Amino acid sequence: MTLIMLGGAVVGLGLLLLGVLISAPRVNPAAALAKLDAERTRAKHERLVAVSIDPRQVRESPTLRRFGGQLRETLENAGINLGSLRRDLSLMGRSLEGHLATTVLTGLIGFMTPVVVSTILTVGGISFGIPASAVLGFVLALVFAVIPTLTLRSNAADRRRDFRHVVGSFLDLVAMNLAGGRGVPEALQAASSLSDGWGMVRIRDTLLTARLHGVTPWAALGELGDEVGVEELRDLAAALALVAEDGAKVRESLAARAASIRRRELAEIEGKAGQKSQSMLVAQLLLCVGFLIFLVYPALVDVMTQSG
């Protein structure tokens, strides 16, 4: 009976997917034009900020990308905002389509795991209720579907912290080049060419792409700051725009911003060190309490034995 139900579920799912693929939905011309314009704007923005898929982070097949693209369109049509998720993925060099497809596949694996295990146990003569396996499957599906996003958030937070450190060094280098008499575009290009780290390479590629597309470098840096969620790049873009428009002297301002970034990083490091010190203190207190219990326990047992 379990095998029959499992086979029926698989056949029903296949028929449902076949019906979705065959059926041609009605398309509204105005909505289609708006969607095309949004896709062109997003593609131009991605080319400007030098978004590229890092093959060391993920290997995506075309089928996976297409499936993820359909999921993305469905979520966007439903009005679900994916801005923060898109910023984390852009910072990690991964695509939104691949992440959505991976999330669905891992959730499906989590759902099928208890069903397959219950089927094997039933064949082996061990009864395991189908409702219990279905409930456990839904729970595991939710857990497995959340794991990729949680891992992405943690890795993106660490990578964004490293990128802020790179931006602070970049501000110092730009201020030094401005002090040497170079113009803003030359100072930006020279500062970005002094390192081959992934953060500086991202900035350098963005500046090169902006020059090829006829976009000002400070506007491109502002777009990059919006793309990866780094406020320091947006502040740098605003400061450099003042230089281009009003001729303001911002060399001292850039140096002050770099110093502010370093002070904030130092404060974060000190805060984490304080948290670790508190954790060690709690562990030491627990160890002392356990040692005291170890010393007092024989005496308490002796007193209770004599009184009894």
C-alpha cells in the first residue's frame, strides 16, 4: 500500500508539471512590456556593477538556471521583495536563480527522506505510519529549505565585513592620489590597480565597465554600493560627486572616512573579544561550581547517611 501511494504521488506530480509546461498562460501586452523593461534595466545594472558568477562558489547547469528563473518570476509577480537576498548573492558571486532552485531542491530532498525511509522500513516488515512520515517530511522540508539561506547570510556577513576593510584602504589610496595632483577618474583607477584581492578586483571591474558604458565612476561606485549593501561606497560616490560638480576639496574628508571605517572595525573586534571573554568567564564559573559540587557531595552523602 505504501509503494502504491508513493507511486501515485510521483505520477500525480509528473502530470501536474506536464500540465503547467503545456498550458500557455494568457499574456497581458502592457505587463509583458513592463517586464521586458525591468529585465533590461536589471541586466544593464548587473553589467555596470560587474556582477559575475564565481565558478568556485557554485556550479549551475542551464536547466537549474531556467527553473530558478521561473521561481524568481513567480515570486516577483507575487510582490515578494528579494532585494536583501539579491545583495547577499551578488556579494558572494552567485545567481538568484541558482539559489532559489537549490532551496527548492533541498526542501524536496528533506521531504522525500522520511518517505523513502518509511517505505524501506515497511518493506522490511517494520510498520511506520504514513501520516507520521508526511508530517516529518514537511518539517524536514522547511529545515532543509532554510539552511541554504542561513548559510548564505552568515557567509555574506563575513564577506561584507572584509569588503568594508577593502573600501577603507581604497579611500586612503584615493586620497593619496588626489593629494598627488591626479584627477578623480585617474585617482580611482590608480587606487584600484594596486591590489588583486577579490574586493579591489570588484571595484576595478566596476570602474572599467563604467568607462566602457559612458557612466561616471562615482555613479558606478554608488551602484556597486547599492548592489552589495555597503554604505561606505555610497558615501564615497556622494563625496566624489561633490568634487565633480562643485569642485569641493574632499581629500581630507576621504581620509577621515577611512579612519572612521578603521575605528568602527576596531570597535567591532573589541566587542567580539569582549563577548568571547564573557563566554570564557561563564565557562570558568560553571567549572568552579562543578568542582565545588564534587568536593561537597561526599560530605553531604555522609551527613545524610548518618542522619538516616
